[in-house]
Amino acid sequence: MCGILFWLGAAGRAPGADDPVVAEILALLRRRGPSSGPVVQSCLGGSGVAAASVLHIRGASPVVQPSVSARGDMLLWNGEVFHGPPGTVAACRGQGDTVFLRDLLSDACEGLSDPRAVASAVSRAIAPLHA
């Protein structure tokens, strides 16, 4: 089982990893996913803190989370791509489904003019979603 922390604070005022509450949550996360993490990532101009721990079950090695794309898009993912259109699960092999889904969502959001593009991208990869 994985563990996820996302904390959104006031503009530029999210707590750091040294905050006692965050430190306690990180200790709990370590027990949820012993394969990797938790890694703390500041985001949203210092207004957010993201961390995750991972229990490795797919791919060549654990994917450190939060997973950040080349564009700077971040994904915290606690799930598995078990089925989808032909080739979807095969596309995850060797990299884990976190990287696959992160890149799929990042591509769907590039130049986004219709928010339904994200739901459409996810439904093509995982299972039917109804927007």
C-alpha cells in the first residue's frame, strides 16, 4: 500500500519537512510504502507540499513520488493500471504505471482548451469515465 500527503497552505506558507506535524505524517507514510520514499517536494510556489511513499509492485524499479515530468507536471499516484484498451498495460512495463499515467496526463493538459481532454485521456488508459 502506498501513502500520499498533499498539503496546501496560504500563499507561499506551506510547512516544510521539519514541521512537527509534517514529520509525524512522513513517519506514518514510511510504514505505508517501504520501497521508496517519502520524498518531499515543494510546489505551487511554496504553497504546497507533496510527498508519497511507494510499495513497489510493477516496473523495473520503484518510481519515486511525487513523479515530476520534464514540463514540471507532478503526479502523486496510488493506483494500478490493470486494464484498458489493448496495449495499455504493456505500455507500462519497465517504467511502472506512474510514469505512463503522468506523461499521459501531461500530454493531455498541454495547450488544454477543453477540460474533458483529461477525463478522455484517463478513460482511454484505465477504464471508462463519464464526464
